[in-house]
Amino acid sequence: MKLISIQTITILGICLLSSCNYNKSPFYDELFTSETGHLRGANIGAKIEAIHPLENDSFLIESTPNYLLYEYEMSKGNSYTIRYHFSDNNELYAIEMAVFLAKKEDVGLLYKKFSTHFNRKYSIGKTKERGYITWKTQTSIPIKRVAIVLINDSDSYGYLTLLITDLDY
């Protein structure tokens, strides 16, 4: 009887561990590099000098006093871009992340993972008529109202958009 119980517990444990990875996006950790800030350690209202160290300069495609564009390739057929927009006062007012994945299923998992993160951080987001989710929050440098929009734009190719903007800009 004891032998059956140990085997049963072992099998249940293996099933539980393998099911934890079933809904895990293989791309989430690379895209979401920091728990701080609104995205990747960046906060709306931050200065451009605070954003540069958050990204890898070898992936910087375009840089102006009001704009930074980074383009990353994760693996064959899977890439993303991240754009930072700055006001004339050198304050970050928008972050755009576009993720391109070879499989639509991977975008679905990533969409769920991002949704869970933002729901936990900012309370349950509002699902809009076209299927995208929005959250509203504030930043403290200086105090600004912020909107976060997550869109699964997948048709035949996996495409996810994340937009974080200063509502007062």
C-alpha cells in the first residue's frame, strides 16, 4: 500500500510540474526584463538619460533627442521592436512594443502572461469591444496619468502590441 502511495504522489508531482510550464510563454522573460517601472524598468516621465541604460545599445536602430528605436531578434521568425518617445522637455511620454512571433499560439500565451502581470500590478484591466485590454495608473516622476493598452493583432502571423502613454501629453 505504501508503495502505491509513493508512486501516486510522484506521478502527481511530475504532472503538476509539467503543467506549470504548459501556459508559460518562452518569450515573456526576454521581453519583460524588469518588474519595476511601467515596462522594462522605464517610467513615463523619465528622462532619456534614464532610458538608455535599460536597453542594449548594440540593438539601437535610431536615436534622436525625442525618439529611441531598438530592434531585437529573439530567434528565427521571432523578434520585437521597442520605441521610446520623448517630449521637447526630454520626458518620456510613450513606450511602444511590437512583438512578431512565428506562431499565433505563442502570441496567445504571451498576451495572457502580460495580461496577468498588468492585472496583478494595476487591478483588472478593461476589455474593449475589439478584444484589447486597457489599464490606467499613475507615475510619480512627475505625477502623470498613464494608460496601458495590450492588443493581440494576430491574423496569419503572430503580432502583439503594447502601448504605454501619458494621458496628459
